[in-house]
Amino acid sequence: MKVKIFDESHEKDLESSINSFLETTSDIVDIKYSVELTVNGEEQIYCFSAMIIYRD
């Protein structure tokens, strides 16, 4: 098994990255998704990430 990690600052970018990866592999075991929020002054910074576990 292998792991592929994705990390994007916008959810649409994460969606696009994952969809592109899924076109190249067919044996997905699991997908874990996470959203992190950091506040820097008045600015909110989001981090959208996913880990895909798959068989090679």
C-alpha cells in the first residue's frame, strides 16, 4: 500500500488535485480529509488537506 498527501489553501484546488489523482489509480483503500483554520490578526487562513491510502 501507498499514501498520497494533498494540501491546498482552497477547497476547489484540493478537489481538483484529488480528482486528477483518482484518474490515475483505481484501488483506493481510504480517504481522510481535514480542514485547519489559523487566525493571523484579522486574516483567516484555511488549509484543506487529504490523505489517500491506495494499493499500487
